[in-house]
Amino acid sequence: MPLKMNDIAKRANVSRSAVSLALNGKSGISNETRKKIFKIIDENGYTPLRKRKKGGLRRLAVLDLILISNKQGIMNRNYASLPFFDNLVANLTQNVAGFGGKIQITTIAIENLKTQINSIKKSVKAAIVLATDLNREQVEFINTALQNVVFLDTYYEEIDADFVSINNEQGAYLAGKYISQKGYKNIGYVASNKPISNFLFRRKGFRKVLHEVNLKVAPEHVYSADPTLLAPTGELTQHKLKALPEALFCEDDYMALRFIKEFRKHGIKVPKDIAIMGFDDISEDTMIMPELTTIHVPITQMVNQAVTQILGQAANKDWQAQKTLISTRLVKRQSL
């Protein structure tokens, strides 16, 4: 059985108010407490039992944020510690509070997706789904099951649903363009070992710009890495260390920061020996030397747009599905 809020508080050895603060993305508790609470939720599930008032979303003033956890994906057991998640919840809470509302958070394990969505679909009036790890079939199922829903951080052109995502292809194109303009010819690529649609779009954008400038990534300079870990994991073998590219583009900042740490361990200097660029612009980028050149993701704008679209759905029975791609921007620092 999914836990109630009181059950979560007992297991985490915290107050019920601490659980409420964590679920609503508010300050007042430590990061350690927040992580402990979400770990318990992730392992056991949580379905809010609060009754909703009748009426539209603005009068109801409750918006469901549905998180799909996936042990094999980006939203794994450590997702609550990811900068994107913290920024998302904080921005969404602030936005909804602007019209007197509140956020209800439901975490669903991807292996129980259909069962748990079916169990909450009658009570959910409007939801934003953090859909980073969802495939086409799973998005279609949720879109059919829930009456008002916006999918955040993924994008499927062929599905008649509301999406809000960054323009991953444009961002990676921007990165590749900058690397080539800096004069680098021998370029390496660090790809996610998890098949996430966002990363596939990034590969498409990077390949496009390389084609335009008549460059290719040599097979020996293609690396596969976990996109969620910060500590070095030995992806760089001694063989690969002997024949490094001039510059390296990583599909996210976690991989880029990890490679910088691993290079440092082997006495390889960034950017003197190899230049590195990431994607996402997380806070840790400025806590390492050299600071990481990257692509900025406008989370606040994503949240604002998602709320606008969910309010539009709830208020307008003739609402037509809207797909929004938000552009990224280049952040120049010292690693490239």
C-alpha cells in the first residue's frame, strides 16, 4: 500500500510538517532531510489523499506534479539531489503560490506506471508530468488516462499532447558551433549510456553542425558514460588517455565534471591539454576549476510555460495541444 504522509514522517523520523515542506518544495528543512524523505517516497510510493474542491484549477488551486522514477534512467533513486529537480520544484511552487495554489507531488515507479496512474486518474484534475525517462508508449498512455496534463522535459512531435521542453537540438548545435569556432578540429563526444530522448536530440544537433563544418568524431573519441554520477568511475582507460581529442563535448554537465576530475587525477590539464564543454548549467559548474563552459537550460521559463499550458487546458474545453520548445544559450567559461 502507498504510504500516507504520517507514515513517511515516522519512517524518516521527522515531523509531518517537514514532509509537507519537502513535498511542496519549500525551505525550512535541510537537504539531508529532504533527500531522506524522497528516498522513502521513492522506495514505497506516495499518493496524496487530500480531497479537492469542485471547480476549475484556479479555484481549486491545486496542481499535481507527477514524478516518474526509473532505476535505470535519469530519474533514479538519486533524482531528489539533482539540481534540475530542486530548481523545478522550487520554481513550480513559487509560480503556483502566485495565484494562491499549492503543489501536490506524487512519485510513481515506472514499472508500476499503468497501475498507479489508473489509481489516481479520477482525483487528478490537472497535472504536470516530469517525463524525462518516458518513452512514446508511456506518454501516450498517461495522456489518455489524465484529463489535463502537460509533459515536461521531453518531446514527441507525433503525439497529440502538451509538451514543454528545451530545444535540445538547438542547444547541442550551439555547443558544436562554438567548439568549431574556437578552432578545434579533433573533437570527442561523451554520450549518455541511458537511451533518453533529450540526449538523442542533442546528438542530432551536434552531428548537424559537424556536418556543416566538415568535421567528424573519430570512433576512438566516442565515450559512453552515466549521466547522473559526479564521482569518477574509470570510464577513461589508459589506452584512451594516450590518444585524447583536442576538445570534448559531454551530453550533460555531470559527465563533463566527472571527466575533468578524472583528467586531473591523471595529470591532464583542462583546457591546456584538452578542452571540455557540458550541457545544463548546473550550480556545480562554478565550483570546480576551471569553471565549466556549458549550455544554459532556462528552468524558470520552462515552469512558467508549463503552468500557462495546464491552466489553458483546465479553463478551455476547446484547447488544442501545444508543443513548446524553449531555446538555450551558451555560457562561456574557462574549460573551453
